[in-house]
Amino acid sequence: MRLDNSAHPPHTPGQVFLAAVTHNLGLLLIAASAIGFYVAARVGVDALTDLDHPSATRLALGHWFPIAFTALVAVSVGQPAVAVCIAFGTCVAALLLNLGLITATTGDTVGPAESSRAWPLLVPVGLLAFVAGFQAHLNWIHAVVLLVEGVMVVSIWSSDGSQNVIKPMTADPESEPVDRLSDLSPMRWIRFFLALIIAVFAAFVAIYGTVRMSTEVPLTTPGLIAAVGLSPLLVLPMIGTGTVLAERGRASAAASSLIAVSLLNLCLLLPLLIVATMARNYYLKLSDAPSQIPFPIATWRVDAVLILIMGALLAPVAMGRWRLGRGEGIVLVLAYAAYLGATSVLAVRW
């Protein structure tokens, strides 16, 4: 007897490929957004500063905008928990993964650098975030207090920065980086705005891919994917920049930019997320929607605690009492691997 398979013809290679793409679209979108983040960060950093004699503040701003846009896009599409996971997850990735790789792979040590007096402020800022976690949400009161902390950070950072900028002895004064954004050339402004446009586009792709992947992969949530997937991808450009600086003997300047990104996340991005949530509810006339954003318990119990630990660890480094070397860098990288495992387990459990 001959079986008639005309009703179910064999799949063509094109159909197989289309099916694979359809079932893994979320992962593919996240991978595509990683390319966008990398391009946006590199273009933004090149527009704002020069790696031959960099400004830690400019490095931080160039790398921070993709993080901020991604978190704000998450709020705009109704995913505030994803936004909080991104804000805290990128802090942990910067302080553990990036800082560890800079010292572990190059052998350069991290000590006092530009604005290092502001490094220990990670402790009170992280403590405030940890205390807020007891309420399981962030509200406008937390936003105001974090902004006040941010003003303190800016005052200490700016007062210390002019005294600790690392400059080559043979540098041409005309080639030094500008100190004010108003001194950027028109071409640098164009490149900077191009980086912002790329970052916004990549942010929408990333958030859509995160939500889509959470439906494609069992036992995952958008927050979990944001913490263990998006966060390391968002700080990936910092690894390349930091490694280049460390190979030139400027690991401390790279570390200062990583700490600046973390402080920007906690003191500026979190308040922006709270305000954006309130604005979204008002615009959509969601009178019954809460005016605060949720604080995922895994983020509170793991991320906030690690930020506090790193702040305490960096305090003696900032004062010149200790330097982070290759051994400490390896420990930080291993700690980040443990963080990924703990976050994955706790996020699924809770």
C-alpha cells in the first residue's frame, strides 16, 4: 500500500529557516540590539572624548545613554520591572564583570583616579536603594531623596575631578579633551546625536525581544532576561573601552567611568523611571494604576546587596590604601558568574 504524502509535503530549507526564526525571534532581536548598543556607545564615546587622554565623566555619559534609553523604553511599554532590573543589573555588571575583566586580562591595577573621592558614595546611595526595597516598590519620595544624593555626588565629583585627571606628560595642550559640552565641534555633535538615535532604536528592539523571549522560553520572565541577558550586553562596550585604557596603564580612569555609570543609574535613572511611570499613567488616564514602580525581590536581595559590597570594597581603593590587581579581578569575574546563577534561581523561585 502506498501512502499519499501530498497533504504534508516535505519542508523546504526556507520553511525550516523561517520556523527557526519565528520560534527564536526574541533571542535574535536581543542579539541585534546588542550590535546597536555597541555601535551607539562607541560612536557616543568617540564624539564626547578621546581615548588617548580620556575624561572619565565623558566615558560614563557615552556608555550610559543606551542604558537609560532602554530602561525608559521599558517603562513606556508598561514593563517597569524590566526597567528596574536593567538599572540595577547594569550596575552589577559594570562593577563586577567589567572591573574584573579590566584587571584580570591586562594586569593593570586600579587605584585613586579622577573623582575617586566620590567612589565611596556608592555606599549611601546603595543603602538607600536597599532600604527602599523593604517597601517592594519605588515612589516619588525615593526619587527626591535619590536626586538629592545625586547633587552631592555631582558636587564632590566635579570638585575632585579637576585635580585628578590623568594626562600624558607630552600631550599637546590643543589636543586635550574639552571640558564643556558647549565646546564640542559641530561634527562631534552630529556624531553624538547619531549615537542617541541608534541607542533609542536598539532600545525598542531590545525590549520587544525581551518580552517576546519570555513567552518563547519556559520559566523565564522579562525581568530575568533583562537582568542576566540585557544588562551584560548593555555594558559590553565598556569592556572594550576599559581594556584599551588598561593596556595603556589607565585602568583607574576606566574604573572611575564604571563607577560613574553606576551612580548615574541610581541617582538619576531611577528617579527618571519613577517620573516616567507617573507621566505614563497620567497620559493614558490610568487613574487606578499605581504611581510607583515595582522593586523585584531578586533584584533587591542580590543586586542591591552587591552594590553595597562593591561600594565598601572601593572605599579603601579610592583613598589609596589598596589597589585592585589581577587576583581581585578574577574574583570579581567569578562573583559575577555566581550572581548570574543566583539571580536566575531566585527570579524563577520568586
